[in-house]
Amino acid sequence: MNYTDFLKMIPEAVLTAILVITFICDFASARQTERKWMNPLVSVMFAALTVVCLLPMAPVHAFGDMYVTSSAVNVIKAILAFGSLIVVLQSRSWAEASGKEGEFYMLLTSTLLGMFVMVSAGNFLMFFLGLEMASVPLATMVAFDMKRNESAEGAAKFILTATFSSGVMLYGISFIYGACGTLYFDDVRHTLMTVIASGDLTKVFLPVMGLVFFFSGLGFKISLVPFHFWTADTYQGAPTTVTGYLSVISKGAAAFTLLSILFNVFTPMDRYWHVLLMIVVVLSITVANLFAIRQGELKRFMAFSSISQAGYIMLAAIGDKWPTSVSALSYYILVYVVANMAVFSIISVVEQNNGGKTDIDDYNGFYQTNPKLSFLMTLAMFSLGGIPPFAGMFSKFFVFMAGVDGSDIHTTMGAWSYAVVFIALLNTVISLYYYLKIVKAMYIKHNDNPLPTFNSDNNTKFALALCTTGILLFGICSYVYDWISMAA
């Protein structure tokens, strides 16, 4: 092994340094009063990580092509680091109140390190290692609030489904290895070209089954329908800060990895996975929208919203052009991060000051006592619904364009691509109904005893300022998408 290859993993090296520094500082701080500077320190380190990921980096191949990175991968790492920074900022009050602030930041850093390894994998075993490095600390974060039974229940369901999905995924990887004799992405792609070209059904069967099982396993991580059943209970049971992290950072990393593997490994089998992906996207968007309408609890409501958003994210993969698809998906994740984290930041503030209540009815008349938070929540809901001129409208437009890019409407697959995008467009109208239901509760529904006025801490205010700036400017400032597009 060439140990100098570790020096090529700059973002991972920075994350490892953050993890070690956080551990030492937490270990050296004997009293809770000595940890008041922990959140500012971790916030500065995550801001530095974001800057490092934004720096131009040459493509890297390390450890015999098991670790591969490129400008597109660095973009998604920067987005994940930026989203994690927002999570750290808005978690200060809750983390300090828990008494386990250092442990929380170490778990968050560990799971982000696993995601970085996962998106840079050039080998199926390296990918699986990164996935499990992310999943295990994430399960611990879901169960972080030991005083609540719902937290333990949500963690149990997350661990069980993660275990089953990992088993299904490994089963699929074994099929791929049996068909190709290798686990390196480039070698698998070249072997699949030969196998598919042969037309021998006995040889095609193994990789097709491997693709189906692999897709199913990763579908659990992204919570695509019909692999979504754990999502609502886990989101409701987990601490709100962790729920926000689950809904955007974890989902974004898994979605980018799935897109990358479909395009770069299973390219010779595109006619198989295109059909599979179309079915799953339509089911995810439609089923989640219908169930979101029925929800009366805000975190469960956002869970079904995130399932629908996962369908929109993967809509970008239906197109035939890698640059367009990866640009649209990365941009959608960036916009989704700022909009969704704004919502969960407000939910966290209300929850901490309202006895842990998160029912939608609790927000009736919210504007009377908290006009600023109501306004920011409205902006976030408008962006999630795709209402112009907010960034969410532009992100949906780009994934719609990516979904049909390179598709010929006169061919069968091209016609189906246009049909899927049309169904997604119709579902956008449905989603407006339930997103505006929150706005209606805050501004229109009367409440004789509305929630009291809340004062959030400065960190949360800064996190909300970052999110609001992103919602307002990421769509209008075209250089944001141009930068992502050039990297792709």
C-alpha cells in the first residue's frame, strides 16, 4: 500500500482532523460550562471544510482506483459540508441542553466522513464501507434523545431497515461480482458491455438481478417508494436537528452516489434501470404527495415531503446526458438543503419552547406572535413547492429539463421520459396544496391561544439567515448553477 495516497484525500483528512480536535476538546472539558465554545469551534471548522471543498482540485485516483474524485464530486462534498454547517449552527441550544454536545458533533462528523468516502468510491466494497460508516453513527444520532420513547422507536426502525437494505445491497453486489469477476467500477462497466452485447440470457440474468437488488438497497437509504416505510416514524422520533440532517445531507449523498453509479457503472444496462427508475420516481412523487396531505404532525408531514423531494431529485437521472443530470441533481440538493433546513430550524425553535409539540394545529395563528419566523417558514414552503421567484422553482425546472434531455419523444423510451416529467409537473400542483396548508395555518386560521413569542439564539438566527439568502439568491444568481455545471 502506498500511504502517500492518504494525502490525496484532502476533504476526508480535514474531516478526520475535525473529529480528532472535537474529541480532544470534549475530553478535556470536564464541566458543561467549559463547553460553551464548542459550537463556535465546530462551526468554524465546518466553514473551513466547506471552503476546502470549494477550492479547485485536480481529479484524484488513489489506492488502485478504489478512491476516485473529480470536480463534480468536490461540488457535492461542498454542498454536504455547507448543509452540515447549517445543522451545527442551529443545533446549539438543543445540543447544549442535552449535555452531550461533544458526542453529537463527533457522530455528525463521523457520518459525514462516511458520506465523503461513499461519493468518492471507485469500487463497490469501498462504496459499501463508506455507506456503513455513515449509517451506524446516523442510527446513534436518531436514538440520541434517550429520554423519549419515540426516539428509541425511530432508531430501532432505522437500524432494522438499514440492516435489511444493506443485506439486499450486498446480495446484489455478489451477483455483480459473480457476473463480472471484479468490483471496480470501470472494470464492471467494461465487462457489462461484453455481457450485454452477447445477448446470452443466462449471462445477462446475473447482472440484471444484481442491478435490481443494488437499486433496492440504495432506495432504502434515499427513502424512495416502495422502500420508504421507515421514514415517517424515524423522522418523527428522531431529534428535530437529526431529522433535518437525515432529510437533506444523508439523502443528498445517497442520491448523488446512485446517479453516479447508474451512469458510470451500469451504462450498458441503461434500458433496464431507466424503466426501473421511471416507475420508482412516479410512485415516490405521487404516493408521498397523497400521504402528505393527510398528515397532522409536522415532522411526519416533512417526512412525506422528503420522500416526494427524493423522487424529484432522481428525476434528473432519467435523462441520457451525464453533465446535465449531475448539474441538475447537485443544484437541486443545494436548494433543497437551504429550504428544508430553514423549515427544520424553525420547527426546532418552536419545539424547544413549546413542550416538544410539533402538531400542525399548534401553528394556527403563529403569525400573531412570531411574524418573522412565520415569514421565513413561508419562504421555505414556497421554495419547496416550486413557487417563483424562489430557488425551488429553478431547481425543479432544471430537473425537468434534465429528465428529458437527450430523449427523443418519437421513441418509446423518449415518450416515457416526457410522460414521467409531465406526471411530476402535475404532482407539483398537488404539493402546492399541502405546503400552503402550513401557510394557511400560520396566517389565516384563528387561534385564541396562539404560541408565545420565541427568541432564538444567535446561531439559529445566523443559520436562518444563510438559508433565507440561499432561497432568495440561488435561483436569481445564475453563476451558482453555472459553477455547478462547469464542474460537471
